[in-house]
Amino acid sequence: MRKIAFYGKGGIGKSTTASNVSAALSLMGKRVCQIGCDPKNDSTRLLLGHICQSTVLDILRTRDTGDIRKEDIIHTGFNGITCVEAGGPEPGVGCAGRGIIVALELLDRMKALPESDVILYDVLGDVVCGGFAMPIREGYAEEIYIVSSGELMSLYAANNIAKGIARFASRGKVRLAGIIGN
């Protein structure tokens, strides 16, 4: 299974890139899962045709863990692509990075994700804190692509993300697989 993550500055086009790659891979016959790791829960919008109405953290706020079913947090999008949105905390309360950790750990405990050929993580990358670095740090993703532009803040974010990748590359299989100019 290929485990890919897209990182980059907010608004740079990560979600569009991830969704287009997901769609292309699914059209090639691959079983694809896209996981949005951003509090805006907009990663899978193009694949679902609408904003995801029930993120993992939304469901966790209203139910006990034992009452959550796979179908509550797993959605099917374009061409059968499995879509999940981690979501985020209520505005002004909590940490979005911690939300990613909680969401990914819940998916693991529930063994909620179906068999896939490719899992794509769409991760907010303005700040590479522990939560946002989890797909890199914990081996969820092995190939990291940075979506960037020539704009200074985008390059600044790309540099920080590359430093984070370098930090964890020596511990495992994660690597910087490329930079996508957008």
C-alpha cells in the first residue's frame, strides 16, 4: 500500500491536488482513501460533492467512542473513493493538531479504514507541530509531497515542512517525495 501525504501552506491548493490525485488513481483502478487532516474539513469536498457533514471529531463530541460506527465517519466519494475528515476543535477551544492525533488513533482502534491501494493524507502545513506532523512521525505516510508556490510564506512553510521530514526520515521510511509547484 502506498501511503502519501500532501503538506503545504494553507490556501496553496493541497486539497485540490490531493482530490485530483485521488480521482486519477481511482480511475486507474486503484482503491483509494483520502483523509483530510484540517479543521476546515474541506479536503474531500470535490470528491463528495459537498462539505463533509460528519467529521471524526464532530462525532466524538456527541457520542461515546463505543457508540461510533464506521459508517458514521467513513464516506464514499467519486468513483468509490473512501473519504474521511478528521475535523477540528470548536473555535477557540482545543488544539487542531491534537485533533488529528485523536482522529487517526480512533480510526486505527476501530480498524475503520477499508483495504486500500493508496491512502492520501491532506495535512495543513503552516505549522508543523506534533499533531500536524503525526502522519510523518508515526508512519502513517511514507511519501511526503509539499505543495508550494514562489510566494515567500509558501516557501517558508515548505522549508519548515522539509525540516520536519528530515527530522523523522532517519527513524523510518518517510521521505520527501517531491515539491509540487502550484
